[in-house]
Amino acid sequence: MRKFKIAVSALLIAGSSLVFTSCIGSFGLTNNVLSWNRNIGPKFVNELVFFCFWILPVYEVTALVDVLVLNSIEFWSGNNPVSASVKAVDTDHGRYMIACDGNGYTVTHEATGDSVRLDFDRTSQTWSFETPAGDKVPFMTFIDDSHVRMRTPDGSFMPVELTAQGVSDYYGAASAMASMAAN
């Protein structure tokens, strides 16, 4: 009987090591609920909803689902199922499907099927797009909270202040460079 208990204990420990991996995960579901809560109204309303969600146990349930299911899926597959989504955006140039996989975006023109891949490198704080040959071309790097470095039509980079005036100045400079290159 003692050997049986030891064998069952060993099997339970081995089984739980497969289920309860040492994955921290991104807690995508819990963070989505928190993000929604932060944006529903003034700070007093946000605080009331926050307390209600703790009492109702919304946060406890989302954290449990993240810990037991979603973070394990993210650990083994490399993708968080909560962060994956596809949205349709209608523009003057047609409808675009924007797919988010948690690592970046794939933007596809619905009528032509042409697509471009946009990726964010957290280490360098740089957005890049992928060429048809598979090369990554950086186009924007965050310098600090109020400045980025943007690619210009000639391939150089220009610091841009993240204000309406800064974006307007960049647009004017980039348009001027593009028209000079075309002539």
C-alpha cells in the first residue's frame, strides 16, 4: 500500500509539472479587463468599477483563466490567444483587414489581397515593415515619451516631436523630399 501511495504521488507531481509550467505569461485577459476599466469614465467611476469587479470576482476569474489556460497556451505556442484579433477598416482606398497576433500587425487590402507586415521590436523600441523578400525595414523608433525617429523618403531618419506641429513638419519635409525625388 505504501509503494502505491508513493507511485500515485510521483505521478501527480509529474502531471502537475506539465500543467503548471513556470510561465509568467502576459495575462492578456486580465490586462484587457483592466484596460477597459481604465477607459470607461472619470477616475471615480473607474475606481467604483474596480472595487465592484473585485467583489464580484471578475478579476479573480480572469486571473485564474490566464494562469491555468491562456498563459500555458502562450508559453507552448508562443502566441496569446486573447491578443489575436482581426478588424476591418474602411478607407477611401478600399477595405483593409488588420490582423493582430500579439507580436505585430498584418494589414491586407481586401480587394487585391496585397498585404504588409508590421512588427514592433521591444528591445530597440522600433517599428518595422517586412518586404516581400522577408527583410525587415525599420521606419519608426521611439526616442523618448515625446519624440520618435522617422524614416524619410531618401532612407535617412528624422527626429519628430509627437505633437500636431511636429507631425505636420515631418509630413511637409517628407512630401518635399518625395516630390524632389520624383523630378
